[in-house]
Amino acid sequence: MNTTQQHLSISDIQDDMLLLKDGGGALVLHVSAVNFGLLSGREQVAIISAFAQMLNSLSFSIQIVIHSERLNISSYLKILDDARKAQTNPLLSQMITKYRLFIQNTIKENEVLDKKFYIVIPLFALELGLAPSKETLEQKRKTILIPRRDQIIRQLGRVGLKASQVTKQKLIEVFYNIYNGQIEEKTPNQIISPQELAVKLNNPIQPTNTRSGPSGTQPTFNPTPQQPAIQTSTQQTNPPITTQGTKTHPFVVEELSE
């Protein structure tokens, strides 16, 4: 029975490094992306020049890999479902449902892809030569590949890109994803309390009406933190000191004497 491992040139993964069946090895770097189209003309020319200088400075071969896959939003939809169940406000719950349906339809109708960029630094068996033991061969791989990795990371930093070495667990997930399909994301069960999603609406306080009523009484506001109340005073109160032009303004401006 043929298996996928028979068609792969990888024998094992040790110390975040790919070990090849022919005795060689390789390192994989995950590189961030930059939106080249939003940059100005000078910035685009600067990035192209810096990238060309990086390629010209290399004394070894590299491989640039672009991995495209359909965007997996199952974990995000699960978060929306939990938020909708914990929501006590019917209006907000309905809005979350509509938003979830919009996101789900967008992913189905449009080809939304998640692109990941990798740089592979290979080390061929001819470069290693003959080694007396397996431990010596492993140490020789590290001695050659680690300085190359640091050089690539440093050169990419001049371009404005961040690169990091892919760990063993991530390498296993990447190769499994390529040959067997996308891994379903499993998010921990997060308990969302209704208090975290509750929307607190304060009662708005209307401006004080300074116009007198038919009986000559003047309504005044006496709001409280629980419930604003309107009381009618029958006693004649002194009008506030106002400046010219503030008859229709709800605030009173007073000048302080020195």
C-alpha cells in the first residue's frame, strides 16, 4: 500500500529543521506580507531595490513558496453563535444573526483565499560531504543553515518584511494541510456572560425649559441617577445671571473677577 510518506523527500523533523532522505536538510521561514499597491512610487522602487540587493547578496539558493487556501471561518462563526446565545437584547441578537449570515454568504459566493508566504533554505547533501557519525552530520547542518537563516531575516527586515522560523508543530500542520486538506480549527469553549454583551443606555437629559407656563410657573429639572423627574415650582426664583446672546443656550457662562 502506497502512503504519502513514500512520495515525500522528508524523513523527519528535528529541532524545527527538515531532514531529507538523501542526507540534506532545509529550514522554512514564514514571511509577512506588504500591500505593495497602496505604497507610493518611491516606496515601491525602494522595496524593489532592497529585494534585488538581497537576492544578489545570496551565495546559496532559496525557494519562495506561496500557499493559497480557502479561508476557514468556522471558529469565527462559532464565536458569533456564542455571542448571539448570550445576548439578552433581542435587537442586538437579531443584528448578530444577520451579520453571521452575511459573513457566511460572502465566503460561499466569493473566492476568499488566505495566502501564506514561505522561504525555504535548502541544504543539499553534496554541501555536507561525508560525516563520520550522525551527531556530526546534525551539527554540520545547524552550522550551515542557521547563519543563512539569520542573513535572510536580516535582509528581509531591510525590505520591511518580518520573517520567523516555522516550528516543528507548524511544519507538521502545513504539510498535513497540503496533502490531506485543511485542519479544522478548534477553539476553546469560552463562556460569554450576558454582562459582557449588555448594552447600557442612559436616559437622555433634556435641556431645561426657561419659558414660563400659562400660570406663571417655571418648570425646573431635578434629574436623579435612577429616573429623571420634572417638578413644578410655585415660588418665584431668581433668574440665572446670563450674558448677552445666551438666551437660547442651555449653559450659563459667568466671568470670574480677578
